[in-house]
Amino acid sequence: MKLKELESWLQQVDAFEEPKILLEQYPTSPHIAACMLYTIQNTFNDIEGKLVADLGCGCGVLSIGAAMLAAGLCVGFDIDNDALDIFRRNAEEFEISNVDLVQCDLCSLEAEAYAKKFDTVIMNPPFGTKHNQGMDMKFLWAAITMAKTAVYSLHKTSTREHIQKKANGWGVKMEVIAGKNNTVHLFSKIFKHLLCTLFTELRYDLPASYKFHKKKSVDIQVDFLRFSKA
């Protein structure tokens, strides 16, 4: 499947109807989701035939995209049943069967519950507002615990140094696939094709989703990171 085709399909995935601010529910845009998944598969071969976990899956855009790229099974984890209901509806409308759902609080999950159960973990975690400080690191630790091979995640560029220190302490290798002031580390045909879309700087277009938002959208500088197990 070509990148543009994948993005076109993901544009049809329904997003949150009444997003919850305390859960930092913001949709992952079809463009970013498609670029993430296309890179994960075509550069690292970490989706097709793999057991994939999608943490904080929300309405399922990453899971559904992974399923379209022939994941063996993609399991979405989320605390919010309303979001999971939309996910179920999306999966039914796309007639996708290689997805499953788990409702749980990832921050309270037993460390060994899903330890090394998944080949690949993908996620767009909460960035950690003043109400959820440190939530991004809790999600990342859960992801690293669950993955056999690699974790792919979006994080604010401003937290890169902190995340690198955490990764070093956890004994995992962190690579910046796309992010501000980063030289793209792979120049395969796939990455040459993606340069026009990802560049070396990735901007997360955060739409106005809540009443207190004054602007229609805000661009946040984010990193697309890969964590690989030693």
C-alpha cells in the first residue's frame, strides 16, 4: 500500500466525539499516523505479520492503519470506554478483524502483565500536562516493558534530552527518526520518498478541541522516536 493511499483511508476514521481533557484526548492526524506507520513497516519491517500493541489507542487510527499494513494482530489499550466504542465502530466499518481491544489503566498495569508479549509497540501518548505530569514517561515505560523488539512513539521535542536520559537508564537505544535539528539517519529509498512529508522536523497540528482553546490550531514541535531493546 502506498503512503498516500494509506493516508486517504485513515482520513475516514472517526475521531473523538466528546474528548476528555483530563485524558489529553487529541486525535492523531491521518497524515502523521500514515507517515509513522509507513516508516515503521517499510524501513524497519516492524508491522507486517507482527503482534502489535497500540497504547492509548483512542479511536484506533494507528491500530487500524497497522491492520491495513497486514499486522498479524494489533491490540489497542485505552482507559476510556467511550473512545473504545468509537474504535469498535471504526473497525466494523472498515471490516477489519485483526484488531482487539483492552480497556485498562496503563499507569496501574502490573509490570509483568504483558511483559515482552508484543513484537512492536506504537503510540501517541499523553504529552503530560500540569494535570498529568510524567504521564508520557509512564506510558513509555509500559511500552518498553511490553515490547520484544521496538517501541515507536511521539513526544514533545522539548523533552528529548530528558527522554534520552531515561532511555539510557533503562538500557534501551533511542533513535530520533524525525524531529527538530535532527539529521535523518536513514537514506533508503523509503526515506527519500518520505523526506517531502516528514523532513527532519515534525510538527503536530493540535486542533482546537476544548472550549478554553483560543486558536483554531497550534503547531507543537514533536519527535518521532524509536526505542530498540538491547
